[in-house]
Amino acid sequence: MSTELTAWAADFLPGTRVHDVRSRPGGTTTVARLTGPRGEDWFAKLHRDRRAYRREVTAYREWVPALGGGAPRLVTADDDAAVLVVSAVPGVLGVDARLDDDGLRAMHRRAGALLRAFHQAAPPMTGDFAALMAERHARWRPRAAHLLSAAELDFVRDSVACLAGLPEPDMVPCHRDYTARNWLVDGDALYVIDFEHAAVEARIWDLLRLYHQVWPDHPGLRDDFIEGYGRTLSDTEHTLLRLCGAHHAMTTVVWARETGDAAFERTGRDLLARLRRPATDSG
């Protein structure tokens, strides 16, 4: 992949240097820093999944500008090579940043404010979210059949089925992987990166990982994020997050097993056990 990016960069702008090439384990992209002949600083991302490439380019063109200086800007996109180039932004990943309590709280407030801007980048739409989730569940359940017990699978199925009885949520532009691993922190500034999963979705989808994997142990960070977002969660949204959490736990287990990430698989299994616990305890 580094060879492909090097060749592509030579055609993009002769004299461009490719360095800091990296790929995430189990990922479908390769990212490299580009330094232009006049010292220009960019990041290039080569996609192996064409759908993810199209999602990311769409996001950068249509929704990311709403973040202003809170995200990179699109420099160019090559549809034939499935490569996009964005401006470089400074900072370290939020998951790696060494922040004190005040710094963590500030990061979550800024992340909440940026997410609200992203969700407002296009007018809200209506859609049959329950039907969408039922279709997703039908695709993922066979992949989970040998990984979860019958009782666990039935719990996920029943949770998804319960969505049909709830009011339909607004559908808005969503990042769909909105966690500190996709935030860059630089002093008081925060930047959102990696929009390859972005799509029109129920807004609660951008809160799933935080709601279930971060905020239970850090309720203060939840309050800071919501303060930055500027709108409290409704009772219906809390219910949606709980019900969708079951599906999220199942897909986490599947994806982690298929990519060999044992720690992430444990995260999914722990979440599923925690969501099932009230029903188990009450019986």
C-alpha cells in the first residue's frame, strides 16, 4: 500500500514525499502524511472499500464544512484510485492524550459542540429507523450465531424488535464512529477525523459507544458532552440507546472476532451482559 501511495503522490504532485504510513489492524485503509515540494502538509488516505471511500468524500464535501476549523478540509479526491487528500491538523488522538480531569471535561464539551454542528449540517430527515435496524440485525445475526448463546441472540432480537414501538427519530448526518480515537487534541483545540463511516443516521448512533463504554464510569464526562451538544437527551433517546446497545454489542463481538481483537470482543461481551443483567436479576 505504501508503494501505491508513493506512486499516486508522484502523479498528484511531483516532488511530494510520502512518510508516516500506517494502517489500523483489521482496517481497510492506509493513511500517510504527504509533504509537498514547497513544504505543504497533507494526509492521504487510500481506501480498499469503495463504499467507504464514497461515504468519506461525500461527508467532506457536504457536511464537514459545517465544523469550520474543527476538522481537516478536503484538498482533492481521486475516484479512480480511491484516494483522498485532506489538510493536516495538529494534535494527538484523544485516547492517547495525557489530560487531567479539567482537560478531559473540556475535550468532551468540545466534542459535543462539534457533533451538534455536524448533526445540523443538513436538515433532519424522516425514515423508518425500526425497519432499518431490523434489516441490519438480519444481516449480522448469522455471523453471531456461533459466538453468542441462544439466550443472548434472542435478547438482541427482542431489543431490536422493540424499536418498532417507539417514535421515529430524526435522521441526520452522523459520523458513526464518534469516539476519542477519532478526535485530535491540540491544547484547547479539538479536531474530528476519519469520516469513512459517515452517513445519514439516527443521531443517537453517534452516542452509542460513549453512552455504553465511557459514560457509565464517568458520568461527569457525559454531562460535559451534553452541555457542549446543547440539548439534553429525551426519554425516547435514552430508550433507543439502550435497545440499540444490544445490537451494537453483538456486532462488536462479531467484528472483533473476525479481526482478531480479543480485547474489543470482551468489550462487546461485557456490554451485552450488562444490558441483560436487569432482566436476569428481576427473574
